[in-house]
Amino acid sequence: MRNTISPLSLPTKNLAMKRRDAMLTVGLIFSMLVSIGGSAQVADGKHQKLFDLYVLGEFEDCLKKAERLSEKDKYKSDSEVYLWISMCNYEICMDNELSFYHKNCQKDALKNGVKFKKKDDKLKSKEEKYLFDQNVDYITKLKEYGCSEAKSYYLEKDYRKAAYYYNLSYDLDQSDDAIRLMKGVADLKNRNYREGQDMVDLSLTNFKTLAEGEGYTPDPLIEEVFEDGFVNYADHLLSQNKVNEAIEVAQLAVTLSPQNAKFIRLYKIVSEG
């Protein structure tokens, strides 16, 4: 006798399947939200609506809302708003389609990151709640992004724009001697000699102190900037026929990072002429 399926059982099975599919969909959405929100978002913030838009990937809507908030007197000193603007612009830059409609997203991400830092520093100085320490990973990533933009202009010999982007990265963390050094080199190339040499000299002084003491280990995200600063400054000195100074710079680089192949090669080149 052939097995038959009772018509009465079909609605029950369909309902069970729908429930299962719904649970799978909810699980998938939750996983996506955790993945998006966990990778980069404002930590310890208070603007829940901005958070919700961001974790849903609605970066343009989040950006517009954050920009509107920044125009209100109530929020002009709120550093968090500018951090959201920066992060939304950064995410837009990472999307080829969205970035086509936001031509200045690179600059806007960095400029608003700097605004966040300045406003957050004021809050810290007043012993009010500030967010920098909780969001330092994003700031480090943003510094690297700015330096990457700067390097592309440097390689194109557009030293004015290179110096501009190195400066934005430096303003995010003025304790970073690697970025300070490369910013100074870009200034020298851009014929901003006074400021550029001051930046270079201060960086090298600090690096010499580190070499004589605890040493220096660059953050992996900006290690390339650390290398570029020494290599390009030594190259600049050679172009000025300052061979002895170039050798000193190469020696310092090797002392700071003895296993670095770029620095070993640099020292060999400048010392052998």
C-alpha cells in the first residue's frame, strides 16, 4: 500500500519549516551585526541611534545624522559625534560604490578624527568623560590609513598633499615620532624647510634617546612609516651631498631595528657611497 501524506499535516510541517527558517534568518542577522559592530564601532558611546545605524551598515544615514548633530549647539563639544563622522567616512571609503559618491571621504575621515581628538582632549583636561583610550585601536588604524594616502602622493612627487596627509595623521597622535619624522621629510621636499627640519630634528633626538635606552618597537600598523622616514631622510641628505649625516641616520636606524633588511641595505648604500 502506498504511503500518503495527510493534507492535515501539511500546514503543521510548513509552519515548522517557516519557524526554522525564521530562526536561521535571525541568527544570520545577529551574526552579521556582531561581525560588523564588533570590528569597529564607538566604544563606550552614548548615541544609540548612531550605533544602530552603524552596525546595520547604514553608513550614509549614520553620517548624515551625526553631521546634523554636530551642527547643533548642544553637541558641538561632544567628541563622540565627530568620531562617528570619522568612522562612517572611513567605512564609506572602504566601499568602492559608496566612495564614488563621496569624493572627500578620505580627507573627511581624517579631519573629523582630528576634531574628535581635539575635543576629546578638552573633555579629558576638564576631567569629564572622554573616549580616546577606549577607541585607540581605531585611531591607530586611521593614522595608518592617512599615512598610506600620504605615501601615495609622496611617490607621485606631490609633496604638498603628502605633507598634508602626514600632518593629519600626526595630529591624531603627536607623540608618534615615526609619523613626525616622515611628515618632516615631506615638508622638506615641499620646501617648507624650517618646519620640516624642526620636525626631523625632534624625531631623531627622541629616537636617539630610545636607542640609548629602552629601544623602540613600532606599532605594526605604522612600521612602514618608521622605515620610510629613515630611508627617505637619508636619501634627502644624500641629495644634498651630506654623506656623513646620511651615514649617522642609517646607523641610528640599524641601532633601533638591527634585523631590519631595509635599514641594513640603507647603511650599506650610504657607507659605501
